[in-house]
Amino acid sequence: HAVKIAAADLVIFVDAALGDADEISVRRTHPSGHPQICGHACDPGNLLVLCDRIASWVPVAWFIHIPGTDFGIGEGLSPVATRHMQAAVSSVLQIIKDQRK
């Protein structure tokens, strides 16, 4: 993944995890930690460290965290999950728009 990320000008990491926050969080992220090979889950900061090591380049990076309370199998999204999803999509579109300026 780090090679593909290093080829980009902008990367947006989106993660949904258990949490009780009322809103999503959107923040810039930067290389952090020690470079390590990642499996299924990898910290965005570590991926950016690998980008720097592999390509001597780190794209502009954002991290969007979407809090959730139930990740079980079911039909449809709850009203809160729907609101969080819409907020995340709006944030992604705004980041892309701002990057093009």
C-alpha cells in the first residue's frame, strides 16, 4: 500500500471503530512511529513513514475517524451511522476541493 500512497498527491484514510463520540473527527496526519510491515490493519502514520522511506515523498494526508456502536450484521444503517457516513463523505469532498485550490 505504501508504494501506491507514495504515488499520490493526497491521501485520505477513513476508519470506523467503536467509539461514543457524537461526531466524526477529521485531522491532518503525518508520518509517525517506526517503519514496519503492516498486515490487515496499519496505522496511517506508519504507512506515511514507509512512503518517505520508499519514495522520499509523503503526500498530504488526512485521517477521518467515524465512531460506531454496533458493527454486527444487519440491514441498513442506524440514523446516527447514516449521519456519520454523510458527514464523512462531505468531509472527503471538501478536502479534495480544498486540495485543488
